[in-house]
Amino acid sequence: MNIPPQRSKLHSYVIMDDKFEAQQQLNRLQENQYQSYQDRVNMFQQNNKILEQVRSHFKHPEQYEGDHLGGDLAWQNEYYKLYNDRLQKQFEDLLTGKGFSVYQKDLIIKPVSGNQFEELLISSDRLSPLLKALEDENKILKEEVSHLSGDLKRFIGMVELLLEENKYIREHINQKNRDITKLIETIGLNDGEEINDLKHKIHILTEENNILIKHLDEMKRFREEYDNFVYENDQEINRAREVIEKTKDDLEEALKREESLTKQLAQIEPKFTKYSQKVAELEEQVEELQNKLNHAKNDNQTLKSEYLHYKSHYEDLSRKRGDENDQLLQENNMLMNEKKEFKQQLLFKDRQIEELKQQVLSFRKDVETKGYDLDELSQAVNEFKNQIQVEKQRAESALQRERQMREQFEIIQSESQKNQIKCEQLERQYNSLLESSRQELQDKHIKYEGLIEKQKIKNREEMDSKDEEITDLKTKIVEKDRIIQQLNNELERRNSDVNDFKKKLQDLKESRNLLDRQAQELIQLKNENRDLHNNLLELKNSKASFSGGEKEYKQMLNQIREFEISISQLEKNNTLLKEENDHLKMQVQDQKQEVREFQEKLALSKKEIQQLKDERDEMMQKQMEERINKMGGYDQGFKSRQDKFDFDRSKGGNASTLDNQPYLQYK
């Protein structure tokens, strides 16, 4: 679409106006940054002044010594308190302004009372770590100030350049605005239709743009749906493979279970027969014991009846007291003895009865337990038999399917044999007809032999050309197979590389675990550092053995430095390991991308090979159809000429009208 020059100028003015507003916003941001840089520079300069004052205090302590310290003790103590408050205020300002480490905080001098003001005098050895730290901090601040001053100069140059550009753009915009007003005055009202036309075109273009955006969204959605479809197909293929593997495993487990069940059944059957025999023997023993118990009950009954008889007889004799008292007493004694014997016999019989009852109960319990065992065994045997029956039914169904397939195969084979027999019969008929006709048509065959040779040469040339095409296709297929083999080898190599990367990732995980352990050690070192600082505070608070405390302080400072060095080394190792891990992750992603590309190439090669195979099959099918059509034409021509020859023979004429017979020698 051609845009009018007035519209293009107006569009350029709008763009320049937007650029000017963006430049103004950038200028405001740069001015704010410049102000923040200026504030930081002022803060650094102020901190530098404070550090210089502190350094002068610690380097020239003699200026505070003199006659004014020779006064009374209370005035000197007050002077040292004021001196300590001043130092503490300066250190607090430094700490809140820039910040120092923990052991520098601990060196702030605290006020004391009494006659111990002499301990406030700090030796140069004690102050050397603080001075060194202050000098290092001052050096760092100076480097930062110089760096910021360079950045500030560059920033000022950039701001000046932007201001010049803004000035030039503003002048250009004013000039263009003046030009626009002149153009609007000169154009007049004739531009209304053109503006409406342009608005209409803009509306059409916006609608087309919206349609294209919708089409793009639909294409994106279609692409997402296609990706989801491919992903779902891959998932279904994986699930199908898992199901196949699972069914294979289940089949193997079922076969193993069937074998184990048959073995268990073979082991259980003799046990079952043995237990059944034992049950029969126990039942016989129970019957014998029941008979003995009944016999013992009968004996007990007879003894009771005899006892009652003797008791009644004794009562009769006791009533018949008389002259025969001695004899009766003797008889009574005899009867008493017999009674005792009978009682003993009764007790013995009762014991025997109880023993028999206990034996019967024990035998019943044994029978019940054995019966339970037999029931369980019979249930297990029935379950095993049912499982074996189910497996047998499955095997029989499989055998039935195999038998059906075999029957179908036999039917197909028999049909093929019948068709082959029919073909052989037709071939024999054809040969017989050919032989019979050859004898009669030998004289006319010479005329058409040249035509047949020409047809043979032509067919041979066609076959040679087709064979060449087939060989070319075979070479292409071999080449594609070789390419596929190379791609498979490359894929295996990539898989081995991926495995190596997995091993490296495992090593990285181990190193990460080592790093975690080192981090724990770092935390432990920090805790020890904190403990050392606490010990340092305790040593500073304690007032005894100043020289020993100074040595311990130096040792603690050395330990703190060693801990800080070890901490920095651990942090460096951590960063190196993280970088190496990221690098290996990137390599793994690259390897995955390469494997994906190789898989795509392999799929394309397989597709090309499949296309070549389809083309070859289609070509072979066409050749076979052509040959079959030729054979059908030859058979039809031969039959027509044979009918004509038979008709001429039946009339008594000669079969001289057999023209153009290229089929006679085609077999």
C-alpha cells in the first residue's frame, strides 16, 4: 500500500515525538543515578575523613600526653572517659556508615572506673590489626571513588551528548511542525476524502491483521494439539509396550505357578493318602475304646448290684442277732473285708473308666485336629486342582485356537493344492494342445519366427531395463540401510555419551553431597568463629594476664583468618562445582538435541526406504500384471486360432490363416 507523503511525514513526526519523550525519561533516570552517585561519593569522602582522624588519633597519641595529665586522679579519669566516648562515637559512625567485621566491633574501648585508667592505653601491637583493616578499607574506598569518578565522567559525557541530540531533535521537531502547519494550510479541504480513504484502508488492514493474528493463534493451537497428540501417541506406545511386557511376565509367572502347583500336588497326594490311612486307624481305635468303655460300664453295674445284694444281706443278718453272733460277726468281718475289696475294685474300675474317658477325649481331639488338617489339606488340594483346571482350560483354549488355525491353514493349503493341481492340469492341457498344434503348424512357424525373435529381443530389453531399475533400487536400499546402520551406531554412541554424562551427573551429585558436607563444616567453622569471638570478648572483659590474653587474642585472630581463608576456599569450590554442573547440564541438553536430530534423520531415512520399497513393489506388481495380461492375450489368441484351425480342418481346408503368432514359442 502506497502511503501519501503528508501521512508519512506526520508518522515520522509522531515517531520523533515518542523518541523525544523516551529520551526525556532516560535523562531523568540518568540524573537520578547521577545524584545517587554524588551522594555515595560524599559519603565515601566523609568516611575517609573520619578514618584519617582515627588514624591520626592512633598514630600520634603523644599529643594527648603532657602537663594536663598530671593533675588529680579524678580529672584524669574524666579525661579518659571523654576520650573513650569520642572514640566509641567515631567507631559507631564508621560501623553504621560502611560496616566492619565482628572482631573490629569488639575493639571499641569501653569506659572504666577507679585507678585502672592506665589500662586504657593501647599498644601499637594491639592496634596494628585495626590500622591494617582501616588502611585496606580506605584503599578499597579510594578505588571505588576513582572508579565511580570515571563512571561519572563517562556518564556526564553521555548526558551532554544526549542533551545535544535532544536539542537537535527538538529543533527538528519544531521545523517539522512548522512544515506540517504550512502543508495543512496549503492542502485544504481536499484531503478529507483521502484521509477517509486512508482510514478505511487502515481499518481493512487492522481487520486483516486481526484475521492473521487469529490464524496464527489457531496454527499455534494446532501445533500444540499436534504436539500433545504426538506425546499421547508416544505415551500409548510406551503403555502398550509395558502391557506387552507385563503380559509376558504374567504368562511366565502363570507357567511357573502351574509347574509349582503340579509339584505341590504331587507332594501333597502321598501325604493325603497317608493322613487318610491314619484317620481310618484312629476311627478303629475309637471304636475299640468305645467297646472297652461299654464293657467297663457293665462291670461297674454288676459290682454295684452285688454290693447292694451284700448290703441287704448284711442288714438281714444284723436283724437276726442271736446265738450266732460270733459266727455273724465273723461273717460280718468277712463281708466287711469283701466290702473293702469291692470298694477297691470299684475305685480301680472308676480310675480305669476315667483313664478311658481321657483317652477317648484325647482321641476325639486328635481326630478333630486331624479332621481340620484334612479339611485344610482337602481345601488346598481342591484349590490347587481348581487352579490346575483353570490353567488346563487356558492351555486347552490356546490349543483349540492353535487347532483352529491349523485347520484353517490346512484348508488354505488344500485349496492351494487344488489350485495348483488345476494349474498343472491346465498346463498339461496347454502343453498337449501346443504339441498337437506344433506338429500341424510347423511349416507356418518359420514365417513368424523372426517376429517372435524381435518380440523376444524387445521383451528382453524391457526386462533388462526393469532389472536395471530394480538393481538401482536395491543399491539405493542398501545405501539407505548402510546409512541407517551408521545412524544406529551414532545413536548408540550418543547413548553411551548420555550414559557417561549420567555418570558424570552422578559424580556431580556426589560432589554436591560433598559440597553440602563442606557447607555443614563451613557452618561449624562459623560457629567456632563465633565461639572464638565470644571467648575473645570474655578475655577482653577479664582483667588478668594481659600479655597472655594478647597472645591468645593473636592466636584467635590467626584462627579467624584461617577460618576465613577456608570459608573462601569452600565458597570458591562451591562456585566451581556449580559452574561445572551447569556446563554438564548444557552438554546433556546438547546431546539430547543431537540424539533427537539423529532420530529425526533416522525416521526420514526409514520413510525414504519405505517409499523405495513401495515403489519397487508397485513396479513389480505392474510387471506381473503386464505379464499376466500378455499371457492372457496369448492364451486368447491361441484359442481363437486353434478354433479357427479346427474349423478349417473340419471343412477339409488347410489351416493357413495363422498370422502374427508370437505366443507359440512363449513359455
